[in-house]
Amino acid sequence: MVDLGIVIVSWNTRDLLRNCLLSIAASGGDFAHRVVVVDNASSDGSAAMVADEFPGVELIASPTNEGFTGGNNRGLRALGFECGCDDSAPRYALVLNPDTVLPPTTLVTMLAYMDADKSIGVAGPKLVMLDGNLDLACRRSFPSPEISFYRMVGLSKLFPHSRRFGRYNMTYLDPDIETEVDSVVGAFMIVRREAIRQVGLFDETFFMYGEDLDWAYRIKQAGWKVMYNPNVTVTHVKRAASSQSHRAQREFYRAMLIFYRKHYRATTAWWLHILILTGLALRGGPVLWQELRHPTPSMTG
């Protein structure tokens, strides 16, 4: 039986991807795993590098850029994951960014962590950026209208240690304390097969950003816990691919709109609904106006 199926979606991150795959290859511990790299039509030779240097990695070279969501779903399906997946799929799926570097004990420790508590559906480690600072996205609350408002008007930055205003990235918590959270980040997100069996894959309405929040939301709704485990630390370069893409910057606010509509619109007062749409439209620009006029239908994998 395969214990862990790892999916890495790459877009023009060849050198970082190489380092990530080398760190996986150097992983210690007694467990069976498969690695699938989905290359989203990179122009920097990423796919050729994987084929030449990592023959044991399963490469899917997409002719088009399917985004983080579509690429991950393609990789997950190749491993046998989807709604209703049987026991031939690995026991766990790991969605991993190519701009991460794993210490040798990361994978075996996270597997043991998941095995020790059958109620955990999703877990993520402590992510640290190259400058030594915490990647705040590694533990998050769901962006409810209230929490999103505090972030958009800057209260979360003004009062990061406030339990009320600092909930977006849970900045009021000690980063070295294990805690149940709403979501971890898709840069390193390990998910139990049985949770995927219940809720399916990422919602491909999201191109990038928001899909990990939505997945965690659905998994928590199904009764599973989402845990932040700071006993494992992973290096994350952060925005290695998205910084090259103008679309990525616009997709952030589109993702916020999609998530809000999907999970909070039905219970939000009309006056607050207008404020939320106005704020998002002002920040998201013309691309978001298109989404406001013609919403993309949900496409849950």
C-alpha cells in the first residue's frame, strides 16, 4: 500500500522545483510514496528537468496553464483520489508547492502525526520564509464577512495580537503552539484519503488562491479536524510563481468573492453584502467586475 501521494504543480519554477524534489528524495523513514509533478506549460524547461533528473517522479506535462487548482486536481486524479475513491489510492495526499524545501524527517513525522489521531482530516506544518519570518498563511481562519472586513480596513495589521482583529492569520497565537485551525495553506497540505472520499477534490471555480480554504471548509463541514503542527518546520520561498503572473494578483480578490458567495452570501445582511461587494470591486478592478456580473458556476472536483 502507498502511504503518501505527493502532488506538485509547477509553473516556471525549475530551479526551486529541483530543490524541492531533492529534499523529498532525501526524506528518511519507512513509508511508501509516489510523487506526481504537473507542469503547467512552463517555458523554463521545468518538465524536461524533471524527466531528465528525476526518472522516478511521475510527470504530467500540461499543454496549457490549468492554474493551481486544475493542476492539483489532475495530479490527485492520477494518484486515484477523488470523491468516492477506493483503498487503492494512497492513505494520504500531500499538496506541495515547488518553492518548499523539506527537512529529512518532515514526511515521516507528518504521517505519524496523522496516524496518531484519526479525527484529523487535514494538517499543515509551520512554514518559514527565507528571511526567517513565519509565513502567516500557514494557519488561518475562514474569511467570514467580519474577519474579511477587519483585514480590508487594516485592523488586522494594526492590532495583530487582538483575538478579535487578528483572526485572519491567527496572529494572536504563539506560532509554536499546536492548534486546531480553520485552514492551513496549499503550499503544504496533507489530507486524509477518507476526507477526500467524502468531499471530493478542489473546486475548480478557483484558478488559484481560495481553493485551499474552500477545501478545508468542506472537510471541516464533513466533521474532520484541521490542525496546525509547528513541531515540523518547512522552508517556503513564497510567491515564486505567482509573482511572475499579473493574473495571480487579480485572482486573489476573485477568490475572495467566490468563497464569500459560496459560503456566506446566504446568511449575510443586505447592507453588509453591498459593503463587501463594493470593497472587493474597488480592490479587484475590472476582472472582478466581470465576475460580479457573470459569476462562475461552482465546479467541485
